[in-house]
Amino acid sequence: MNREIKFRAWDKINKAWCFYTNADCMNHLNDEKVQIVEFTGLKDKNGKEIFEGDFVQIKDGRIYEISWNKCGFYLKTKKIINDEVYYNTMFTNKNSNKFYGVVIGNIFENPVIFNYT
């Protein structure tokens, strides 16, 4: 599957999303005022585009953060065992553009979902 390459950027000062063309995005890579995230190429079951840093919820209620790790996008979940925090990952299906969960927020607008506050 060839996925569309596109980005969005979180403006840390104004607490809002900025949308740049791919070329404009490259001009902001070293800008400490924005955090650039990449489109996964996947859409949730409602057709919403899924980006790095989004929180998705699957049918059984589990919530994952979409994360990037050298080889591709992962579903990252937080577990607490004996007061220690661990993150488990599961590789997304790169052979399909369908994802049967739903986007419920992201690490910038809703950090409380994963207790990132």
C-alpha cells in the first residue's frame, strides 16, 4: 500500500493545529514553537484521518496512542505494574488503509487520556 504523505503541526504557543503543505512543513522542522506529526495513511472507522500522537479506542475499550518507531507506526498502550509504567506496542497493518477503532483525542489537546499531564 502506498500511503499519502502529509503532516499537521501543533502550535505550542497558541494551542491550535496548523496545516502546512509538505514543503512548508520542512521549513518548520527545527521550530521549537511547533510539533510536527505525520499522517499514518489510515482512517478510523468513521473516516477520520489518523495522525501520529492521536489516541484511538478499539471495540473492547482499550485505548492506544499512535506512535512512530523507525520501522512504522505503532499502537502504544500504557500499563502500570507495581507502580512502574511500561509501554507495549503493536504494529499497525500497513497492508490496509482501514482501522476499526475510532480517534478519541490526541496527546496535545487531550493529554489526560494517557495521564501525560
